[in-house]
Amino acid sequence: MPRAKSPQGGPTYSERVNGEWLIRGRDGRLSVYLTSDDTVLCRAERTRGGPWDPPRTVGGDQKVQPGVAVGQGSDGYAHLAAWRPTAAGEAVLMHSTHFRPLLAALDWSPCGHGHPNKKGDRTGTPAVAVDAQGRAHVFVRNIGTGISMVAQKEKGGWDPWRDLKGQGVQGPPVAVTGESGCVEAYAAVSGAILYWRQAQPGTIPVREEPLEAPVRPGTLRALATSAEHTTLFFTDDDSGDLCAWRPGGKPVPLLPAAGPGPIAAVRCELDGHDCTLLAQRSASGRVAFAAYPTEEETAGAWWTESGPQLPDDARVALTKDHEDRVVAATLSPSTGRLLVTRRKDEPGLALKAWQEV
């Protein structure tokens, strides 16, 4: 994606973030992560529900390449992973922890390279999941087009890199921690979705039976939906339908995808029911929302559009604020505009007016 200058004269933004780029920190403040030139930036609320501060650099002075990944642990800490160039044709994966939105993140520190020679060029955008003990697990496509992983040790440092196998991975993987505390990862290949899961927290993820499906690369999104299950959302490249899949079952078409890009998803309470809320930039350029009872895809869902028309590169994110109200945000790398809305304190999914922050 080309980089572009914000019309307000702000930073130059680049590729989208893989993972939860809109999060609620441990102190209840919201923050967003974005990449700019050769740095990662964070914008955060000055007070909970209040005005937003200007972007601040994350990870110190070291330069990193576009394509950062963000994952958040149950402790509220954000873990980031990105590639740093070390020499011509060589790069190393770096990691940083951000404890609270208004505090400086830890400086970038290396977690190595999945290549057997422990060096080589950038192989793809990473994904990050954080287990119940607060240990980051970084997944990335390797030189053999499969997936490799490295995990933090419980008392500091990193375990050895593991080749999780697979071949032909297209687009970035996605990673998620289930309510059981087990880390899972998914990746798209031609005609299928590859899937890895820890048998128990702290173990090495094992490759499970893949799902044969005409998946559209770049549309995977995983969400923990119950104590037993994680639901993976993806776009069927043949039908154009947005599908939901829980390993061990069959994918269920939910509704036609609103647009070509990835969706955002969050669990929330709507009128006393545990629901899954989805959001996506629609083909018309606005944000489309759809909700249904969690893990009850057969109940049906339909899109409702909201907000202004957005540039083609705009991405949507969902989370909940310090009052557990749904918050939606959109960020366009080509314009640098960050728009935010929140759910009103009334029945249904009524949203406040979108505001640029």
C-alpha cells in the first residue's frame, strides 16, 4: 500500500496493522496503533472517553518495516511485533510490550528469525497472540511458505523458533487466544485454511486438520466466542459470502460480505443477549454493521450502514470502552483520518455521530 501524507500535515501512514489495532488498555483508555514511515505510532485517549492525544512513537528509536502485528493479553498489555532491517536483504523480528496507553512502550528487542540459518529477509507480516500467562506468541510465514512461531519464556527471553509446517501460505496469518488459554493460529492457502492449536496452555501449537474452502486471502479474523470454541470468519472467494467456522464443524455462510477487505468482530451484550458484532467497510464506502447471537449463525444477520463514505484503504476496528460500550473506529492510511463512534445508552445498536479525533 502506498504511503500518503495526512491532509492535516500529520504523519505519513503506511500499511495496515495485523491484529487488534484498537484496544482498551488496562487503565480503561482506548488507543490505536498505526505505522508511519519506519516507525510504529500509538494514539491514546488522554482521559477515559475524553480527547485523544497526538501520535507517539512506540518502541524507541529503532526503525522497523511496515506490517506491524498487535496482540493483547488478558492483563490488558499490548504486544507488538515488526521486522527491523539489519543489512541488505536481511531483517530480524522485533518485539515490544506496551503496558498502558499513556506510558512509553518498552524499546524494541529482537526475537530472532525463523530461517534455519537464523537470518534472512522479511518473510511476511507477523501475527501475535498472548496466552493466559502473558507470554507473546509470534507467528510468521517462513521461507518455505509455511508458518514458524516463537514464544516468550515465562521468566524472560524466547524459546527456540519452531517450524509449524504447512506450505503455500497466502497473506498474513491470524492468531488468537481462546478462553481456555490455548493459543491458536490460522492461515490461508489455495483452497484451504490451515489451523494450529495448543493442546494445553504453554505447549507447542500442533497443526490440525485443515478446512477445505475457497478462502479469500487477507480476510481471516478469529474471535474467542465461548469457553470451548474460537470462531474464524473469512470470505468465500467463490460465493463472496462471509462465513463463520469453528474447528470440528463445517463453515456456515452468514451473509454476503459487505466489501472486499477484512472484518472486525467483538462480543457484546445487546438487549440482554450475548451477541457477536461484525463491522466491515462496505462496497459503498461506509461502515456496515451486523450482529447475531453468538455462535448461532443460523439466526441470521444483515448489514446496516453507518457514517460517512471512506477511502478504499480504510479499515474498521471494534472494541469496548471502560463502560463496556461498543466503540468502532476507522483509519485510512491514505488520509490519516481516525474516526470514532460509540454505542448510545439505549436499546439496540444505536451509535453516536462519527467524530474525527
